Amino acid sequence: MSDIDADDFFRKVAKIPLKVKKSALTLWFLLLSTETPLWAKSLIVTCLLYLLNPFDLIPDFLPCGLADDLSAMVSLIASVNNFVTEEIEEQVESKM
């Protein structure tokens, strides 16, 4: 489906603040859902690769370094929110 490795993804997500973590997990499970359309999955892959990329617009080691990651994820979630099911919400909560 994508070049995103699940173990790398969950390792990175474990280290980030709660709001960013919830957004990243929501996008991850949307990506895995068969009900999410291809256009949305394409945007999700791009966004998650940006999250995993060490060369961000604002480097993650700076105090506000996750602001760009969070804004990208929150904006995308607003666009694909119609596809978030109860099952996806439960999956996110189980990984929190």
C-alpha cells in the first residue's frame, strides 16, 4: 500500500505529544481502512511521510518543532473527517 513501515511509524508516534499522536494515529487507521477513498489515502501517505521525515519545515528538535506536523495533520483530518468511523476511533484509543 505504501512505503511507510508500521514499526517505524509507531516508534515515532510514541515519542510525540498527545494531540499530534492522536492525529497521526487517526490518519494511520484511515490509511488502512478499505472505506477511505484513494484520493484521501494519497494525501494521508504524503502527510505521514512528512511526519516521519527528519527534514521538516520546522525541525522537530526545536521547542515548536511539531507545530508544522500538527497543522498538516489537523488540516488533513478536517478534510477526511467524514471517513472516520467508530471502528477507527476505537483503534486510535487502543493505541493511545
